[in-house]
Amino acid sequence: MQPVAPATLKQAIRKQTQALRERLSPEQRAACDAAIVQRLLQLPEYRQADAVLGYMNFGTEFASELWAAQVLAAGKRLALPKVNRHTNRLDLYWVEDAESQLAPGLWGIREPVVERCKRLSGLNEV
């Protein structure tokens, strides 16, 4: 038997996980999302942080907008990625108000609007 390439294994695990998430009812998904948010908020690393890096969800992924709202409500700084189509990399931006500073981007994932957010210039800025 030949070993499975890591990329192939990763893709298979990703598909399996996505299929399991899609089977959850909206109520089950909401309960899981709330439980994840509560666990994140209790992490010592999160509690001690002044700034955090997050992401906005896509499809049936963890509803990270719930967590992002809690981050901002707690007065912490929130950095979110935006796909830079020129470099094919992620640029990071400070977001203070998700409603006014995020818009659908690549694949419909909400991401920072560059004209409304300050770009992080490097890790020294955190």
C-alpha cells in the first residue's frame, strides 16, 4: 500500500469535515458556534491580549462574526485578513466596526474595505 500524500489527506479530511457540518441543523450549528465563542473568550491568551487576529467565516464554517463582535465589544483591537489579488497573499487590516468596514470579497467572504480600515504594516504594530 502506498502512503497518502499529505495534500491528498488534508483535502479528504476537509471534505469530510465540511460534509459533517452541512448535516447539522441551523439550531445545532448555532449552539456549536455559541460554544466555540465561549471557549475562545475564556482562553487565558485571549483574555490577556489587547489585539487579536481573526477571520470571517464562509459557508458552514464556525460563525466567526459572533466572536468578532465580542472582541470589539470587549474593547480589543481586531485584525482581519483581506486577499490581495496582486500578490496572492493576505494583507491584514484593523477593523473597528464590522458593519461599516467589511464587505463581501473573494468567494463572498466578508473582508476589510481598504478605504475604511488601517492596514497593519507589521507585527511591531500590534
